[in-house]
Amino acid sequence: MSMGLPLRTYLNFEADLSGASPARLLAFADAADCDGMALLLCAGGADPALALACADNKAARIAMGAVEDLYESLGPELSSLTAAAVVGAFDRASTLLKDDAFARSRERADDPGDPLSLLTQRQLECLRWAQAGKSSNDIGVILGISHRTVDSHIKEACARLEVRTRVQAISRAIELGLLAPRPR
């Protein structure tokens, strides 16, 4: 009970019965050791997948810290930046971060002990669409392959994940962090 509140309060908070405020969300994030800025962004209407993606690495908190550092160094001059300059700078930073993420992903794929090396990209794509409720026929149309090929990819994913059904494969892939859980 890191926030010093009784268990009932946590249950109410999680059930959204206690009225969340930015301060409460940040306190909850600290107690859960996750990214409070990502929670605040989601409370403001951003995709909940953002909070899931930032939960452990605290990317939104770090990005907000960088913006605060920029403000501290520029002060009132920050308002003189044009939208084009800000967008351009974020595009360049985004490209660098994407390159780094892809490089790390490739390194993990080469590590046989890493869960990402279990499945091929195509198997993961098929499982993602199956997770979204698509049939093999639908997935085949989306990916431009036959439904038999989709079934083959899912069957192979099941074998690699040591499960028997596509639902079990999706569940196991979520457990391993290969698929993001879907918000409810």
C-alpha cells in the first residue's frame, strides 16, 4: 500500500469509484511503478495502448521531462518557436528513436532465449488479426494470402508456443509480451 491508503481505496480507484484526479493518477502510477505521464495522457483521451507501451520504460515521463528541460533552457523564447520547427524536431527525434527500437528488436530476434525469436513476423501478424476477432478468411484478405496459409501460420505459432488452439496462442503471446493486451 505505497500510497498509504486502505485496500478498499485501491479497489475503488481501480473500479473508478473514487474520482480520479491528475494528482491521484500520478500517485497511483508511483505506487504501481509505472508511467504517470502516460496515464495522464490516456485520461485526456489518448489511446490506452500508450499507457501499456510506456508502463515499464516510462517513455512518456521521460519525454515530458525533456520538454520541461527545453522550457527551462529557453524560457519565454519557447513561444517564439514555429509549429514547423517543433514538428521537424520531433520528427527527427522520432526517427532516431524508431531506428534504435528496430535495432534492439533485431538484436532480440537473434537471441534464441528471447520470446520475440519464437515467432516470425507473419505468425505474429496472423495472431494480431486473430486477436482482433478476424477469421482466417478475413486475415487472408487483409494480408493478401490464402486462408490456408493463415491457418498454417497460426498452427506453426501454436506449435512454437506449445499450445493447441489459436485462443491459447494469443493468450500465451500476450503473456510473453509478443502481443499487447486489448483494452476493454
